[in-house]
Amino acid sequence: MVTDQRTTASRRAREALPSPIRKLTPLAERAKAEGVHVHHLNIGQPDLPIPQSVIDSIRAFGGPLLPYAPSQGISEVIDAWRDYYAGIGLRFERNEVLVTAGGSESLQFAMMAVADPGDEIMVFEPTYANYFGFAKMASVEISPVVLRAEDGYHLPKVSEIETHVTPRTRALLFTTPGNPTGTVYSYRELEILSEVAARHDLFLIADETYREIVFEGARNMSAMKIDATADRTILVDTVSKRFSATGARVGCIASHHRGVMDGALRFAQARLSAPTVEQLAMVPVLRDPRPYTDRLAEVYRRRRDVVYGALSKFPGVRVRRPEGAFYVFAVFPIDDGERFASWLLSDFRSGSETVMVAPGDGFYSTPGLGKQEIRLACVLEETVLARAMEILEEALRAYPGSIYPGRKVQSE
Ligand SMILES: Cc1ncc(COP(=O)(O)O)c(C=O)c1O
């Protein structure tokens, strides 16, 4: 007989975290059903056309078979990623690159290849929220180092980072350029992470999903360029943001560490392969990315200027100019970001428009943090972004939980 207890979903399943970004979607759908135009600033879905070569390759795919790809990736695609890396001054052997189903799968492989259940991976928060979900799936603990808005979400002192290293720590996982912060670590910061990793014998997992989207300073920086720890660094990469191709589900994991790459290959064999047609479609743009990525960085820089320019004039909002990626993360004069985001969708209208934003607390694992922070994704055209900023300012004035100096109070 099957008992209730045996058919209870696993603790891992029960504790799996819903995406904080997607949980407001039903409210947005309801607003849209009422005819409201919702400006989406909540999700990192690029609005820019993919490179023409991607469309051409997909159209040219003739079949008649649509086979599995090899687990490590199609050899031509592995070589295209190696060419891409060579273009930024990084050399990898053929067995040091593995094609994945997006950066998400690279992250899962990297975490599972470095940490056993119960081990810890250090992250710097606010951080990409899905790291928490991947850690839960791998039964790995996240050990958070909290970054401060007043430091522009740059790294704290080495001594502060080191207080979080425990006997169970296996890796430092970091994102530069950052999501949700847009912060780009300096070369010195990468050296600091490298020093900590070397001193405590840890892996470095560098999520460089937004590598080319840098507005000030070096555009092709990578943690892999720090020679002292190149043998313990694992790169997480993807075509999703740099080529505006989130739906392709193509990424890669690259490392000189044999044990990690052998493990990643075995994980990859269990899931058989990454998408065949989409992998092949990325070959031309991986071989020659600059015409696309240079323009992309310029488009996002102009949008950053629109959003940052507007927010920095909002009384009570604390914002700093992000150096990269396509997000602006700011401290708002509000009681609670999630309540504000829900209210924008359910109660507030500027004419027949509103905005959807991502509440900041979802980017922290430490309870209570991020309540006043909001992430805005610059994935709309400049004129639309400018309008969305007007709506947001109007909303701040009207929001009942606002401590905005210019707020209209009902009894006025
Ligand atoms: C920092 C970061 N890493 C990884 C990913 C996941 O990328 P992919 O779409 O390639 O799975 C994202 C997506 O938003 C991201 O922001």
C-alpha cells in the first residue's frame, strides 16, 4: 500500500522557489485583459532583433532529420565558441568547452560539479535570483555576502568576504556585469576574488552572461584573465543577452579544470544534448560577434542614460549609474517593493497605462533585505522608457505606501 508519507513530494520539490520575477504575472495579465497597457520593465527579455545570420541559418535548416547533437555540443559549435573566446584573448582546448542549454544549464552543471549536497557556494547579493533555485535543486547551500547600495554594489573588503568562508565553502559565484545591479567589477575586484579563492582553495564560477554590455571601461574583461586562478575558474556563458536570443537556449561552460569538465560532460550525457538547430544557428555570430555586440552596448548605454537620468531627479530615490548590463537597481521611497509592484498592476493607472517592475527582495536570500529596492530592465525603446519613467513618477506620488516628498495625500 502506498502511504501518504511516501507520496509526499520531496523536500527539494516543496522548497523549490518560485521565480520572484514571474510571480506578479497574473496581475499583469488581469490588467491587460481590462485594456491597460503594461510597460514591462520587470524582466530581462531583450526587445532587439536577433542577428540576421541566426534567422538565415534557421531558415536554411532543411532536415529531413532533426537528430540529437553530441552531448558536448556539435564540434563546429564548440569551435565557434573557442573562436569567440580567442577574440577576447582566451584560449581553450576542444575538451575545455561544453555547449549547454543556456547559461542556466551551465550554472547547474557548474554548481553540481563543484559542490556536494550540504556544501556552500558564496554569492554576492543582490544577485541573479535563479541562483537560489539552482542551489535548492542541487541541495547546495547559498552563503550570501551582502553588497551595499552606497558602494554601488561593488565588493566589500577582503576581510569581510573572508568571514563568510567556512569549511564547507566550495566556490565563489559572481556575476559581472551584474544582474540586477548593472555593476561591473574592476580588474582589482577580480584580483581580490582570485586572491580569496587561492588562499582558501575555492573554485571561481564567473557568470559573464553580459560580458559585452559594458558602458565604461574594458568591454571584454573576464575573470579567466587572472592567470593565478585560471585553472580553478569556470566560465558561464550564453547567447541569450549578448545576441538577444533568449529562446535559442544555447550557452556554454568553459574551464581548464579537468575534473569539472569531465563531470559536466557526464551530466550532459544524461540530458543527451542541447538544441541542434539553434546551436548551429549561432556559429556565424559567435565567430564574428563585434558588429552585433558593439551596437547592442551602445543601444543599452543610451537607454541606461534615459532611465538613470530620470530616476536621479526623482526626490527620495537613491540611484547610481550602472556601468553595464541592462538593469537599473535603485532604492525607492516606498514601504515594500512587492506591495508597490502589485499596486502598480492592480490599482494604479496613468490614463490607460501602467508599469511592471521587479521587487528588489527577490534578489536577496537574506530575509528582510531589498524591501525598498526595485529593478528596472531597460528593454524598451528610449521614447517608451522615457514615458515609463513619467508613469513611475506619477505612481510614486499616488502610492499610499510612499514616503515620496511630493506625494498627494487624499485629504489634501
Ligand atoms: C546573470 C544571469 N545568468 C544567467 C542567466 C540565464 O541565462 P540563459 O537564458 O542563457 O539561461 C541570466 C538570465 O537572465 C542572467 O541574468
